[in-house]
Amino acid sequence: MSTRLVELVVALISSLSVDERCLLEEKLYLAQDNVHTTALMRLAERGGSLGFLNSEPDLYSLEDGEPLLC
């Protein structure tokens, strides 16, 4: 194991701006994503376990709350 390499990577990540860290997290997350979003959406639609949400009132809109940084 290369401890020096790990230390250099940590130092590099620590030097990133908030936007750069968000982009890095997104890239790392997508690299690990083995399930396609459309397949997951299809599963949720056809499974029926979330069907009760169709009768729930819309409590929130895009204008609610504050925007996220990432």
C-alpha cells in the first residue's frame, strides 16, 4: 500500500473548492452506480409499493426552501 500516494490524494482533495468537491463526489458516485435510473424508476412504478403517494397532497414546490450547494 502506498501511504504517500494516499496522503497526496487527501491533500489534493482538501485543496479543492466547494464546486470542485461537488463535481468529484458526483463523478465518484456515478462511477459506482450500477443501476440505471430509468430501470430503478420502472421498478418503483411497477412494484406498486409507492402507489399510496398518488393520493398524497403536493406539500412542496420548487419555490420552497433554499437551493443546495451541490
